[in-house]
Amino acid sequence: MVRLFLLICCLGVMIKVQGQEQQTKVETLLKLSKTNDVIRLTAESFKKYVVEQSRQYIIIVFFSSRVYKSECPSCQALEQIFNEIAYSYKILGHTKPKDQNENKAKPVFFAYLDFSQETQNIYQKFGFYNIPNIYVSTKSFTEDSASYSIDRSKLWEYGNGREIISQKILDFINKNTERDVKIQKSLIETLLPLAIVFTILSLIFALVYFIKNNLNNPKLWWFGCSIIYFICMAGVVYDIIHSSTLIGVDPETGEDEFIAAGPRSQYVLEGFAMSFLISLGGLGLILLNSTAHYQNSWLMRLVGIFSLLLIYYSIYQISFAYNYKSSWYTPSFDPPSHYIKGGLIADQGNSF
């Protein structure tokens, strides 16, 4: 009898401890989701909140990589959809604990696990060959040295021509969480497109009105040509053809990268930065030429010095950027002597 009593007491203590642990996990995840709709997981927190026992919640994990996002259009597309679904679940109250939830269902949390050296073992245990992927974890699971014992029906894997369609992703998540959530747009998301369209139309109207009244003004034509030159030099056509990203990510450090490595590639922001510097140098040449018309000698000197500084700064910054892209670049942009020169096909250097 004494042994039975002690066994019952131990069992009661274990149940109480597990209940407290479950409550603590829910409270922590709820606190994290208040800051961000999608919680960022590490290898340690993944094991604690997704793998280990003692949990009364559903956690949906998005597997992707910040480092390779610029080379993975599907990662960007799925992340945007995932964030919208996470916001919709949160705004409709599905992250609330059972005691606050009207239908007493398990709270649902959304999380992101970035592929890195620290987390690559987790990716291997899931057996992933591609990214991005989504796993709806409705209960804890066991693991061994090689794999996780998961329910594969709750795993959405990218590959084999699978399309990333917002409604299908939502249906997959709703089915596995037993919910019927619809995509919810925030007030800003609803009004922002209308505000952008209204602003663009207003600017176009103002621009047309201004041009109509200043059609014979040489300064207007000079400004218009400068804008066209600036846009063309930025490599907009290249960006469209190659689907260039605004900025990139350094594959070694994971930090933002503003200049693409290699002489035949660029980021969108990099192209406009280089175009700005080239245009700045051109403006310096124009100002330097205009000093001949100044009557005041001091103003002539001041504008002349400023013009030379603009030209020097432009050449220095362009040389620095292109030297980073390819070590043989110089202000003259001449390729090394061992490079083959000739037609565009044979030319290994730069066809400037």
C-alpha cells in the first residue's frame, strides 16, 4: 500500500510538472509571437518547442535560408505567403491559449528555422533535398541519430514541380490545424496600394502639366535627358532579364551584400549607385566647363575646385567598387594584357 501511495504521489507530481512546463512553453511562445507573427527558432529552441514532449499547442515551421534567399525566388514567394497566413491566424485569435480561446482548441504558432551550420543537422534528419518546406507539428516526435519520426502527411515539401499558390498553402495548413482561416489583410496593406496609385497618378498629372508649360525650356530637356541617362546606366534591362534582387547576402557571413561579386552580375541597388556616381562625375565635367562663363574669379575657382572634387570622388568610388568585383579593374577599365580581345564572343575583358 505504501509503495502504491508513493507511486501515485510521484505520478501526480510528474503530471503537475508536465502541466507547468506546457503552460510555460505556451506563455513563452505567446510572448514571442506578440513581437513577431513568425517566431525565429535556433537549433536549441527547435528541440525545446518542436521536438520535445510536454506541449499543448501546434507549431508550424517554415524551413528556408536567409543566406540563399537571393538565389531562391521560391523561398521569397513562400515566405511572403507564410507571413500572411501567420498574421491571419494571429489577428483571428488562433494563437490564444485554451483558457482564452472560445472553442478551447490548441493555440497555433508560426516559426522560421534558418538553414545554417548550426541547424543543418535538423534539415538532414527531415531528409530535405530542397528548400523551402513547411511542417505542421501538431505533436512532439522522437528522433534518432539519423532521422525524425514525423508524420509525412503534415509536411509540405517544395520540388517535383510543386506550385507555390497562396490558397493551396493555406488549405494545407488549415487542414492540418483543423481550422478554416481566411487570409486577412492589415489596414496598411489594404490602403497602401490605393495610396501608391493615387500618388503616382497625381505625380504624372503634375509632371504633364509642368512639361506642357515649360516645353521650350532647355533646362527641362537637359534634366529629362539626365534622368533617362541615369536610368539606362543603372542596368534596368539587365535587372529585369536576370531578376536581380535589391541587395544580396554574403554566403560566408550571412550579412547583407551591396556589391555582387564578379564583373558580369549586379544587384539593383548597386546598379543605381554606380549610375549615380557616373552621373555625378558627368555633372562635375559640366560644372568645370561652365566656369569659363563666370565673371567673378573667386566663384570661378570655387566652382572649379568643387567640380574637380566631384570628378575625383566619382572615379575613386567607381574604382573601389569595380576593383572589389574584379581585381584587375582600373580607372581606365582596361583588361590585363593576357586577356583575349576581339569580338564580343572572344572578348574576356570589358567591351567598353
